[in-house]
Amino acid sequence: MRRRFVRGLTVTLATVLLLAPLAVFGLYGFSTGYFYPQLVPAHWTIAPFLRQLTDPRTRQALGVSLQIAGLVSLLSLLVGYPAARTLGTRAFRGKSAVYLLLFMPTVVPPVATGIGLNILFLRLGLAGTTLGVALVHLIPVLPYVVFTLASVFARYDPHYEYQARVLGASSARVFWTVTLPLISPSIVVATLFAFLISWSQYLLTFLIGSGRVITLPILLFSTVAGGNPTTTSVVSLLFVAPVIVVLIATSRYLQTNRVHTQNGLSL
């Protein structure tokens, strides 16, 4: 009973700490004339929220952020899948060194990486472009995608694929009907990591975007400098909303039984 009580109390405190900032944003974002020491606003309104939704800068920043995060998620899977499969299913000399190199972007200061790549991207004509920002986002994203998928392939049984090949299935059909159903939950988790990390990037976007690629984090920081708590709260809620939607959608997906067993595979 004591252990259950401590666990419940811990979960409750963690939930309160996570939701407290959102509650504050909601108080400022859906009210007018909310000042200290008022506990709750005297006047509630959705006018500030609607004003930001109709603001061309906010809508453009939201669209650019979604575009970049979606592109990064797709590119990270295309690049990370073969690397993760090789690292997870094969043993070779220097494997630990490869893991170390993949881990380096998570410990190297992004400002050093961003400044160096900014010079390179200027020469390639990618600085200040959406594609350039998406490519630089792959640096912090790929380690999480590769590590997530590699841990799955370390326990992966390729004999299912061999049996499908013996039965005459093509490589594409083996991938879509055997491999993908077996690893689909991990694909969802890796995509979630890629989207969230790309969505929240500020410094790399600022350095490579050169002030021409305005994402929601860039707009949020400029709004904070403006000193208007209502506008800052509304933009913060818009920044958090897609993250919450992605988390809810992913959790519902992972709760379903998507991992097929040997009896459930169909060719």
C-alpha cells in the first residue's frame, strides 16, 4: 500500500509539474486584463487566440514548422533504417566506433556544428532554404532514430523473411508484409522522436535559416522579446499543440496489437 501511494503521489506531482506551464499559458491566452495578484482572469475571451491564428506570420511559421518536421521525419527514416538494420543484425569490426560517431551529435554543442555547416551551406546555396534547415535537423535527429531501430533489429529474427522468400515473395513484398508489420511500433516511435526533435529546434534553424526560414520556435523567441504575455502564451500553446496531438496519436497506436506473430503473417 505504501509503495502504491508513493507511486501515485509521484505520478500526480509529475503531472502537475508538466501541466502547470500549460495552465498558465491558458490563463493568459484566453483572457484580457489578467494581472498579478489575480488568481484567475476576470474576463475570458478567445479573441487573442483567434487573432494569432489569423496572423499571416503565425500561420506561415506553423506551416513551415510542420513542413520541415515532416520532411525530417521522412528523411531520417530513409537514412536511418539501413544503418540501424546493419548495426542491429550484423557483427563487424569497429561497430562500437560507429555507435560512438552516431552519438557525437548529441554531445557536441549545436552552435559549433551550426556555424561550421552555415559556411558549407552558403557555398552550396542551401543556407536560408527550407531544405537546408531540414538537412541540418538530421544531425540531432538521426542518432535517436538509428538507436531506436537498431535496438529492435538486435532482437529481430530474419527467418520470417527467409520463409517468405522461399515461398516466392519479392523483396518489396517481404518488406511490406513481413518486415514492416514486425517493426511498425518502433517505426512509429522513431518517427515521433524525429518529429519532436525537429519541431523544437531553434539554434540550428536560426543559424542555417539565416533569418529567412521562420519556424514557430523562431517566432516564439521573437514574441518573448516583445514582452506581451498574452501573445507569448498563445504562440506557446500553438507550439505545444501539435506535440500533444502527435503524442496522443502515437500512444493510441502503440496500445494496439500491431506486432504480428508467426501465425499472423500473411503473404
